[in-house]
Amino acid sequence: MKVASFLYENQDFTKEINEEQLQVNDANLVIGFGASALVSDENNYVKIREKFPNATLAMASSAGEIFDKEVFDNTISLIAIAF
């Protein structure tokens, strides 16, 4: 199993932690936590789907997104998993 973290903000993927060299096309599951308006926006869903075309996407709203050791607002924090 490989795991990678991504931060999506301002309609772009701005940060990545990918020490296990997960290839985004190999991701089977992507779990995202983000601001309610962002996770329900179809344009954001399309961009995330384009980056992870083969993964099942599970998104939920949150009140602050954790990425690495920081807490962000108005972003989507994503975990990609390849089994």
C-alpha cells in the first residue's frame, strides 16, 4: 500500500507529500476533507477527478483542514491510497 497527501487550494494542487512515490493514476481511493463550499463545487470535483482518474473519491466537509503539521481554511486536504 502507498499513501500520499495533497493540498488543493485556489483551484490548484499546491502542496504534496509523496515519500512513497505513489503514481496518481494508481490511486484506488482518495479521501478529501474541505470547506463545504469547496467540496460541493462541481468544478473542484472535476479537477480532482482529472488528477486521480482511477480512484473512488470520498469527500466530506470540515471546519479546518490538516495538511502535514498545519491547519488550513478554504482548502481541500486529500489523501490518496493505492492498494
